[in-house]
Amino acid sequence: MDKIFKNSKLVPYYYLGRGAFANLGMLLNAKRKTQGDFVVVVIDHYFSGKHILPEGSIHADDLVIYADTSEEPKTTYIDALTDQVKTKNRMPVAIVGIGGGSTLDVAKAISVMLTNPGKAEQYQGWDLVKHAPVYKIGVPTIAGTGAEFTRTAVLTGKDKKLGINSDYSVFDQVILDADLLETVPKEQFIYTAMDCFVHNCESLLGRINDTMTIALAEKSTQMMKEIFLGEMDLEKLLVASSLGGLAVANSSVGICHPLSYGLSIELGLHHGFAICVAFNQLEEYYPEVATFKKILEKYEIHLPKVVSDDIAEEQLERMAVATMLNEKPLSNAFGDDWENIFTKEKIKSLLRKM
Ligand SMILES: [Fe+2]
């Protein structure tokens, strides 16, 4: 297979450490130049009424949006939130995303849509964004999605789940504070962390990678094994997730993500959970599935079967088609002639097992 070169955009600034979130106000104040300058904070609705924002970081004129993450963000939701921000009749000086992958993706997408015309669905794909976005800060409150470091904002449209993949989706600043991870429920915690584990496997076994990607993904995998098969360490997990995010931002996902998108779009499954259900059936492609199963066993996570045995052929067809829309990850995994190797029939047979 031919080698593909990629010009990698990285997050330029990050804070790391317990208590680092306290720097938010200082970062925002550096952006506020005049009286009318305001900030948009997109925060997971889980934190509604919990007062986690650092003292003094938010001003009276700022717009705080509690993002509904009960389902994966839809393009129509992004359009509605963008319109809400536009009612201020001026651009915010910063957008802050505080939450899991969905919330971070919502913040990324709004920052892009405020400066680009049309609807969010027009930008699902690769490098379709033309105008520089609003400055944005990402603060993950769960580790594993890598959303804090990637160049994608994954959105669900009418019939596709596909990211706004663009250098303009990359955060300008990230804050990694393990104190924010303390309250995540066990299942969600594991599913999301395994998303990172899967990113690493997909990066390492794809053709779009280089020495940097391999180093990042290998180290991230090693740290994940130490954390999940040895002793839990939340700060180390944040770093493993970041390295995994950097690795995948520098390469591409592979077989598992497209299948999980097929599951998510038809069955409304959350990303981390769909990833776990899909990865659990991919032993023939990824040897690390064995490690993954050991981790699930240790944490007493029992994955249910989500695709019913008597699933309608039309629904299975739609899942397979949604999977096959992800040409880039699939060609990363199989090469340009991926369709001849990873056929629709093969995809359906894997989906039936999930
Ligand atoms: Fe993922």
C-alpha cells in the first residue's frame, strides 16, 4: 500500500494537573478586551446546578449552555445552538466546552459554525470548513474520547454519523484536571476509556501512521494496561487519553469506529458503548481484543447483545451503509480497495454478532 503523508495540526496550549481548571478565568480574561465581549460556555447538562465553574471565570453577560448529551449531538442541535449564540448580535471572544466527548464536540462545532455559512451538515466530511473559527477551550470531564486533542467534531445527521474533520475543529487551549473526573459512573468511565484503547489499536494497525503516531499510541496503550490491569490513576488516564487522541488525530480510526457509527445511528447508542460492543467482535482484526476482554472482566462489565437476532434486513442494510460511508477509516485499515475486502456482506455478518 502507498504511504500517505499528513500535515498534523496539534493543540497549541494545555494545562495539566489537579486544580488546573482554576486557570479558566485568567485565560478568558485575556480574551475580553472591551465591555461588550462575552464568552459562550457549553457544559454537559450533568453539571447543571453543580457549580463547578471556577469562581469569577464567568461574567453576567456570558452565555452558559447546558448541552443535552442524552443522545449524540445532531447537526440540527448544532444549528439551533449556533442560532442561539447569534441572537447576541456579536461574536463571542471564546467558546469553552466542559464535559465528555459529545459536549466537547458541540463546542467545537459551534465555534466553526459561527464563522461559516449554512448548516452543520454541510461540513460533515474532511476539510470542508473555509473560515477560521472562534477561539475555543476544551475541558474534558471524562477520559478516553480524545476529543480534547482531535480535529473532528462528530455529529449525527439524518442518515450519517460523520465528523467535521478540519484543522479548524482543533481546540486552541485544553485544560486537563483529574479532579473533574472523580464523579463519573463506572460503566460510562470504562466505555469511554476503552474508546481510547480502541483508537490506539486502530492507529497502530492502519496505514496512515508514522513514527510519532506509533510512539504515542504504543505509550498510551501501555499506560492503559497499567491503569486498568494494575492500579487506577486518573491523571495518568487523562494523559493516556490525550496521547491516544494525539495518535488518532495524527492518523485515523480503522474498522471499529465505522461499525460503531452504524450501530449508533440506527440504535441511538452512545459512542463509548457502541465502540465496546463493536470491538468485542473484532478479534480477527485486532489482537488486543483479548486484553480488552480481560479489562471488562476485571471491572465486571457485561456487554449485552444490541443487534437482535431477528433484525429486519432493511435496518441491517442501513447500518452497513452507514458503516461504509466512512471511506477514510476503512481505507486506512484495508487500503484503497477496501470495498473488495471488507464487503457489505462481511460487515453485515459482523453486525449480526454485535
Ligand atoms: Fe472514538
